[in-house]
Amino acid sequence: MKILMIGAHQDDMEFQGSGTAMHFCRLGHEVRVLSMANGCGGHHILSPEETSRVRREESRRVGEILGIRYDVCDDVDDCTIVADIPSRRRLTRYIREYSPDLIITHRPNDYHTDHRNTGLLVQDVAYLLTVPHECPDVPAMRFMPVIMYFEDTFRYPPFEADVVVDTDEFLEKKLEVADANASQVYEWLPYTYGQEVPPESDREGRLAFLRGPSVDGMTDGEILAADENSGYVLLYAKTASRHRQKLIERYGEERGRRVRTAEAFMVCEYGAPLTEEKRHLFFPF
Ligand SMILES: [Zn+2]
């Protein structure tokens, strides 16, 4: 199976889909990541050129940790992704060349213009993948991939989880993937949240900052009420707490209640339907 995760930025997939990517890889599926922008906007001190260079190297490292190919649109600056015809055609060609069975991307309602336009581009491209006269230089696909969305918490309309995945066994590796995005998790994002971060020389302190407080013993209510910028364990735990009922339906009462961290995905209606057969094929874990 071929799975394509399309994020607007390098780190979107890491936070919302890397645990599931690890499940896919272990099953022997091929996972590829495409970042629609070059990451140049993700810093407050480094120049845009320097930032995108650093981000490229961090993504290379993420690809190495996950054992996947990580593509970046180097010529598209952050905050400039638009759903225009050239971008649509470029994405049509890219997806056709890879021919994925499953695509996961953002919903087109999101706070960030890049996320919105990435979701919109994938929606725009969906039907065109199979239309031979559109981009005739790359053969049209003969099947429609299943398309799904990463989780978000925007409410109008709300995200509705169709699949919730237990990612507990990959938590440490998922934290390693977050750590690989050092310029974001220790510099840019804390700057935007006004957080103090231990210096680079204090490796232990940094990892403790990244991890944040333990969620052991916390109820779902407490986890959901906690500040979401208090470490990545809590952030990933919020998904499990938000979708507890779905986890119980999927894994049974005992395991479903025990899951601490999860990732959630919603089906896009413009791709192929996620039939029961495909659900078992893609998400047997
Ligand atoms: Zn993003």
C-alpha cells in the first residue's frame, strides 16, 4: 500500500500523523510525506533563507527516523500557498506519479491559510486525478484514492473522527520525531506561546520541556482542561481523551479506556469511500 501525507508545513504530519505512519511502516506499507511549503516562515531570529535550510535538514532527519521519503516544495514560501491552477496542476502531477492508495491532509477549514489552501488543493485535485485531459503529460489514475484529514479542533463545521488510532507504543519515537524539529519545538513555537525553554546545552531539560508533565492518573476531563501547550505528551493525550468513545468502540472497553495517546482522522467525501474492507486494509492496528 502507498500512503501520502500532505502537510502545509514540515511538522504538521509529525504532530498529527507520525504515530500512524509508524504503524503503516511496520506493516510494510510505503509512506511518503509532502510538505507544500519550505518552512521559511517558522522562525523569529533566523532569516527566511536560513530557516528553510534548517527546516530542510530537520525534515531529512525525520525521514531518516521514520524510514520514509520526505519531499518539500522548496520554491513555495510559508504563508503563500494558494489554491490556484498552477498549484493544482503541480499537485495533480505529483500525486499521479506516486499513485497513493490513501492520502491524508488538512481540512480546508483551519486557522492557517496554508493549511486551508493545502486542504482545498487536495479537494480540488481529487476528481482531476482521474481525468486524462487534465495534465495529459502524466497518465491519469485509474482509481480514486481514499482521502482523509488530520485531526483539528475547529468547530464550524466540527471535525468528526472516522478512525482513531492508538499510538501509545510509538510515543517515544513520536517524541523523537518532534525533537528532530528542534527549530520549531524549542525555538519558534515557544516564542509564539511566550514560553521559556532550557538552553541547547541542557539536553535533559529540553527533553523534559518537550515531554511535559506525565498524564498518568489524569482523567479525560483533566487532560482536556489542561493547557495544550504544556508538552507533547499532553497534546497527544488530548486526542485520546477527546475521542475516548471511538477508542472503546474500536479496541474494546479495556484497551479503549487504557489508551493514553492517539491520532484521529476524518474521511474526505471527495475521495474513494472508506469501505469496511479498506478500513481493515489500511488500519488493521
Ligand atoms: Zn502547519
